[in-house]
Amino acid sequence: MKLLVAVKRVVDFNVKVRVKADQTAVETNGVKMSMNPFDEIAVEEAVRLKEKGIATEVIAVSMGVPQCQDTIRTALAMGADRGILVETDAQLEPLAVAKMLKALVVKEGVDLVVMGKQAIDDDMNATGQMLAALLGWPQGTFASKLEIAGGVANVTREVDGGLETVALTLPAVITADLRLNEPRYASLPNIMKARKKPIETIKPADLGVDPAPRLTTIKVAEPASRKAGVKVADVAALVDKLRNEAKVI
């Protein structure tokens, strides 16, 4: 079984995000970038499936600027076999990413796609669902547990009411939630080995996809700073402030 894992290059989760002075986007120049944390979980799960003998090959795919190769190298150091970079300077939206992933799935003959449930930069939570729809494959989103046997993937997923288990006939698309696993740290020997693993670079046009964005960003602004709280003497004073100052009651 061949697995494809999508990995995205995002601003590191430890970095305080800043808006550009012209308010057109988030500042990324001189900012530490890393793999989307949910995608790290997806890579770990794919590698574990290979270690169990369920998968035969794990392909890490990233899309964007040339620096995305670093994100792919991280996945290779974790245990992925090879990488594919779809190089583009376009501002990628979930639908364009899903279309390019679909083309790669068909081209590579992939049996299972695993990706993070969302990226921490835009929090869209849409690419996995769009990819499944385009492929006509079953999907298991927000996966906290995955078991594969006999061509069926049993996915325990986190929903508002607790946990739900669905049985998906492969091929399928699975998106990883936080509790699916604990990603491993790439050891120095594996980091060195990753340098020798192949990364193929292609363009969106090679996949027959136009990545031009369909949405226009009008303005990006930081959230308004919160005002300091105040103490009130009693319930009557609280109700008075809620009614006359906050005007919420």
C-alpha cells in the first residue's frame, strides 16, 4: 500500500505572529518556519503504518516556495521514503491544494492519503474534505485512532459528543487530530540519511492545475487589545455595568 502525506510549511507555533506594516498578510521574513504540527502527526502515523508492514512506501508532498524542501526533509528524516515539491509562488487556497493532491494521487497510484486536520496559519480545515470529494473517496476526519486491516480503515474520530468510529473501505483520506499519536524526534543519523533521499520538484502546470487564488485579501489586522478588568462591589453593581456600560443585558 502506498501512502501520501501532505506537509505544510507554516510559521513555527512558538513564534508570535505579526502583521505586515501594509496589512496585506502575516510577516514571514526572518521568521522561523516549521512543519505544521498536525502534519507532523500525520507523518508519524504514516511511518508507523510502514513499520507495521501495512504500507510499502510513504511519499511526503509539500506545495509552495523552494524553502518547502526543508519541510519535506523533516518528513524524510522522520521516516518518509521520498518527497515531491510542487513549487509555486502563488497564495495557495485549499481547493487548489486539493486539486494538485488529487493529480498526484492519480499519478502515483496512492492507496491512502494522511494529512493534518488543519494548518495553524489559516485554520481552514478544508483541504482533506475537498480532496476526498474530488477523488470520490471516503474520509475519516479528526482521527484520534487508526487501525487498518483487510482493506478497511477503522477510524476513531473526535466529535462534539465524544468519539465516533467509522469503517472506511480503502482507498481513503484521513486527517489527523492531536491525540492520534506523539510525533518522534528526527535523530541525527536519520537527518543525514534524509539528505540522500530524493525530492522531485514539479510545477502546478505539470499537474494541469491553475493555483491562482479565487479570494482577495482586503486587510489583515491584529485582534484589538483587551481592556483591563475591573472589580465590582456587589452583584447589583455588576448588573448595572452589564446593562448600562457593556449593554449586554
